[in-house]
Amino acid sequence: MLNTISKYTLSGIFCIFFVNQAQSQQKVLSLKEAEQIALANYGTIKAKASQLNASKAYLKETRTEALPDLNVSLQQDYGTVNGTTGPLFGYHGLAVSSSGPTLPNQNYNAAFGSLYVSNINWDVFAFGKARERVKVQGAVVSLNETDLVQEQFQHQIRVASTYLNLLVAQQLSKAQEDNLNRSIQLQKVVIARVRNGLNPGVDSSLANAEVSNAKIALTNAQQIAQDQSNQLAQYLGIAPQDFVLDSTFVSNAPPKPNAISTVSIDDHPELRYFRNRIGVSDEQAKYLSTFSYPTFSLFGVYQGRGSGFKSDYGINNVNDYSSSYGAGVQPTRYNYLLGAAVIWNITNPFRVHYQVQSQKYTSDQYRNEYELVGQQLRDQQLLAEVRINNALKNYIEAPVEVKAATDAYNQKFALYKNGLANIVDFTQALYVLNRAEVDRDIVSNTVWQAVLSKAAATGDFGVFMNNF
């Protein structure tokens, strides 16, 4: 018998050990780890990073547009060269541009021909058009860089806020679970006293109602926690799962809630993005203005041409040609051409004037939006300071509320079990204790949320992260 008991006792000990070991191996997801995962996985950040790489590549291409155009063409053909005097319209380029003497009759004498051409064209001076285009694309790169930075910053704020929301939702679920256990305990006491005739039967109905209400409250709290968990998984770019979070944010307030940001308001990631929007628009206005001026170009052409038709073909001898491939592809005549040109559409200034004017109005629009965002961020900074101070006051008061509510609950429970209090008084004490526990679970988290709002307003995420 002792051996059997010992065997089952050892088995129970091993089971408890393995359960505790499994629970201890469940990894706690710290906020810093969550931020790293989110920055590496979130789709919008990846998309903006790709957009930045694309704009950098296009900037390199834009710089090469100042180079001259150098074209090389090699052409070898076989066909007839019958010509005629008369008008010709090359509709959509479908006509054959055969050249040769005008003969009295059609013939099908055919030979090879060749054409080798190289030409260069260089817009040597265009009043800074190429330079301004490079500046525009450089401003676009800067805009995309700040867009990526501000998206990363905003996503860090979103992840931290959702992390804190999930943590407080989990704590509230636990509070509602504790409230349910107390309601069930009350239900058992009430039913026992009603069966013994010590309390009226209506008390059991009220106790049952309290249990049902506690179950509903627990279910709702668990649903909120699940919603926040799914939202956090989405921000992290991973599959939904049950997260075990760092309880520091519900057990302790931040040690430096009123830390001063080292980041100037002008360096806020969002303001830098809006400021660069203005920069891109201003550069585009300068670039558009260059289209009012002419373009000075240098050009050169070098050409070699070969033909299987001899020089006196069609003049002295219509048969003086060779269908040999070698006779047609060997160039026998060469030409070159050098020149300079100026191209100016003299009506362009009238059109460009309004294009530049429109772009300047766009810059004014972006400037107005920049000023609005700056004012909003300054207001949010002031509001965040007020939120932090109010949250700290509540953090100090919460333990006092919990202690008083716990004492009242214990007193009412003892009085009710001894028939010295009615169930209404006791359920009121139960409600007050539940409310106090909820306040306790959220007050420190509220301080962290207030500090996070200050970090979002100042553009300095270190204001929040340096507290742990």
C-alpha cells in the first residue's frame, strides 16, 4: 500500500514539475523585441523601403541624362531600286523608300545594300534644365527617406500602444476572472444559507444574477484581449497567437515620466516629411521654369553606304549590278556632318508661366499643412504633460482605493455569513472591489500610455523607451 501511494505521489510530483517547466519555457515577448520584429516584418515599412530604393536608382538614371546621345545603326538589305517621278505619302511609315534611277519599265533587278550610321547629339546648354531635374529627383529621394523614417516612428508608436492595450486587456480579464470566482463563492454561501432557512430565497436569485453578470463581463474582457492580440500580431507581421507580455507596465510606473526630450520639434519625423514635401514642390517649380528657355545642341553624323548597283546602273547599262552579298555590304561611299542648333518653342513661356504658378500654389498648400501639423504637435505635447501628471495622481490613489475596497468586502462578507448584512450591501461591496481592482490594473499602464503620447508628440521615442 505504501509503495502504491509513493508511486502515485512521485507521478504527481513529476507531472507538476513538467507543467511548471513548460510554463516557465513560454517566452515572454518584451516590448523591445516586439519593436524589432515589427520594423523587420511590417508590410508598409517594406514597401516604403522599396520606394526609397527605386527613387535612389532613378536619381542615378537622372544624372546620366546630361550625357550626349550616341547612336549606332547597321543595316543590310536586299531588294529592288525602281524609282518613279510622282508624289509619295508614307502613311504610318509603310512606304518603301527605294532609291534609284527613273527607268521606263518595271524590272526586278535586285542586289544587296548596306547603311552604317553613327550620330551624336548633345544638349550642351539648356539653362540648367538637366541640373534642375537632378535636384528634383534628389529632393524626391530625401522625401522618401523621411517618409520611411516617419513611417517607422509611427509604427513604433502603434506597436507600443497596442502592446500596452493588450497587456491591460489581459489584466482586466484576470480581474474579471477573480470577480467571477468571488461571485461563485458568494453564490455557494447564499445557497447554503437559503437552504438552511437563514436567508430569503430571493438572495439566491440575486447571487445567480451576479454570477451570470460576472461571466458576461469575463467573456467581454477576453474578447477585447483577443482583439488586441490579433492587432499586435498584425503589426508584428506574424500569425496570431497567445502572447505572454512583460508585466512591468502594469506593476510599476515609469521611473522618468517627465523626462525632457532632446529632439527639437523641427526634427520631428512627421514635420521633416512635410518639410521635404515643400522642398520637392519648390524644386519642381524651378525645373518647370527652365522650359521657358531654348536648348543649344551640338550634333555630328558619320555615314557609310554600300550597294550592289554600279554607278552607271540605269544610265548606260541596266544590267550593271551584282546580286552578290559581299558587293552590297561593303561600304563605298562615306559622309559626315557636324553642326550646332538652337531649339526654342517661343510659345513655351506662356504655358510654362502658368505651370510654375500652379506648382508654387502647391508649395503654399504643403507649407500650410506643415504649419498645421506643427501646431498640432505642440498642442499634443502640452496635453501629454497634463495626461502624465493626472495619471501619476491616479497611480498614487489606486492602492488606497484597493485597500479600502478589500477591507469593506471582507467586512461585508463576514457580516453576511453571520446574518448581520443583507445581500444588497454585500453585492455593492463586491462591485466596489471589482472596480478598485480594475483601476489598480490600469493606472500604471495609463502612466505609460501618457508617456508614450509625449514621445509621439515630441518625435523622440527614447522618452518612452528609456524608462525601462
